[in-house]
Amino acid sequence: MSKDVSRRLSDLKARRQGSPVTLDSILANRAGMESFEARSTGEWAKYTLGIMQEVDSKYTANSVAEGERVKNQIKNRINTTVAFEYQGSVPLNVHIRGVSDIDILVLLDSYLTYDRTGSRASDYLPWSGPSGIDLLVNLRRELEVELKAAFPQAEVDILGDKAIGLSGGSLTRKVDVVPSHWHDSATYQASRNKKDREVYIFQKHTRTTFGNRPFLHIDKVNEKDRRCNGGAKKIIRMLKNLKADSDNPSLISVNSYEIAGLVYHFEDQPISLPVYRELALVAATKQQLDRMIDNKLWTMGLTTPDGIRKIIDSEAKFNSLKLLQAEVNELVKNLAIELTRRYWVDDREAIRALQESYVSEH
């Protein structure tokens, strides 16, 4: 955590607003301030509050609008009939950038697979057409050709294994297009609830697919956040921002999906705090991460909220979790020093200072 707080506030502003905004220009024009900046006079407190807050809805709306542009071009240009769904940080509302990437699942409309042991398996008609892989190969080929034609000034990256990436030109957001098909699991057949419906994502390089549960992930994290008075998503955003502000973000190899999964396994009570005690969420995060580091076997056995896989599945991932923990520890210390107006505090004093802190709700 070598960047000073002024630099962090400036970088945070640029991330949230999608442009190189300096702290000086914001302070010079109070009309440009975000609400979190008026909630405290301390710079570390402002930074801490800022890294927890959701991106302004107007930026999120612009990301979705770019996704809709791409969807409309696909629908009007390709011969294959498809359906669309969003996945990832934007629909979950844990993205930290005003100019945030958006992921679009492009799903075959006429083809799906299903669990033959499910309660409704007998309702499905046998498939007699081309194989699912052949259909996905064709869909991927169509998408590559037509997206290049639809966005001639943009960079259309067709080398990705799972997604076609679009950026630049007339697009103000990076859009990832992911060819896939539905899979109706036994759970979905019984519930008929979208959260239980799975997708199989096509991998271009090996001409294979793998299963994913993006809607269950979103549902589980939303449910956790509701139980915790909004604390879970605030902590997810905080950890993602701390990673972005670290000296070398690439060394912290846990990604957004895995960070959300880790916070999902935090205890509910310590992160269920009222808005005026938001700074105490940093202390709770330190304690929960300490618990994970101290219980390595337990932590490495934790699964993602959707049950797909282990979250920390390698020594490298566990070591990068320690780096994230170090970023949180430094934030705790800097924030506590500011709150107590002392030159130094030990860990116990720092935790107490954060737990006893109060900030304006507006």
C-alpha cells in the first residue's frame, strides 16, 4: 500500500467515473463531488467509504446500453436463433468501474441439454439435429464474422477461448460475447426457477464445453447481501478496489468471482452493520480474512456460492489471499491513525477505533 491517500482518491474517482479526474479538480468544484465524499472530513475515511459504494447508476446504465447495442446487432445479423443473458459483476452490482466490461451470454435457442434423471426428463423431445458442439462452432463462426462487420472501427478479438471481446471504435465499453447453450439440471426441472438453470459455455480451442451456474451465483450473493444489510457487496467492492490500488494487482490472483465467493463465506453477524458504522466493515473484513488465513485447510475447502468449484484451489491462490489480507491490514492501520489522531496504533487499538467509529449516513 505505497500510494498515498490523495493518489488513491484520485485513482478511485477515475475508476468510478471512467475518466482521468484529479482530486484537485473535484475539490475545486463541489458540484462534482460524490455523496460519500461529504460524509467525512478525513481523507482515509473518504477513500474507505468510496471503495465500498456502488458505481453511479448512470454509468451502469451506459454499460447495459452498450450491451443492448451489441445484442441488437447480433440478433439482426446472424442466421442462428439465439437468446441473451447477462452475467458477471454488472448484473450483480459489484463492479467498481464506471466504464465497466459487460458479459453477454449468447445462447442457442433451439438446442439444450438436460439431466436425464430429472423429474421432467420425459417432457423433453429427443434431439435429431447436428451435435451441440457443431452448432456452437457455427455460432462462434457467425459471431466472429458479423461482429467485425457490425463494428468495423472496433477491435474485435476472436482469439479468446470462451469469449469474443469487443472494444474501441464506437463502443464506450468493452463487451465480451460468450457462445453457449442452456442445460436444464434436475434442480431446475423441479423448481423451474431461473436461478437453477445452468449454461454450457463453448471453448473454441478444444471444441468442448463446460458447465456454469451464473444465475445461482448472482442469487446466492444477493441473498447473502440482503441478510447482511448490504455489507457483503460493500466488502466485495472494497476488496476489488484494494486489489486495483495495490502495487502489483496481477500478483493478487483471486478474481472478482472468487472475491465474491470468499465474502459469501464471511460470518453474517459481523458484517451486518448500519450505514453509520460502515467503517467498522473494514475491521470485520480484517478479522474474517485473518480467520481464513489461520484456517488454511478449511479455507481451501470452501466452494463458490454456485457450488461449481473450490475458491482457493492452489497454493498460489492462497498466497495471493495473504497479499489481499495485507492490503486490508494497511487500510485498517491508516484509517485508525486518522480516526484516533495518533502517530501509531497496534492491531487491537486499530480494530477498536474502527468498531467504535461513526460516520454521517448521507
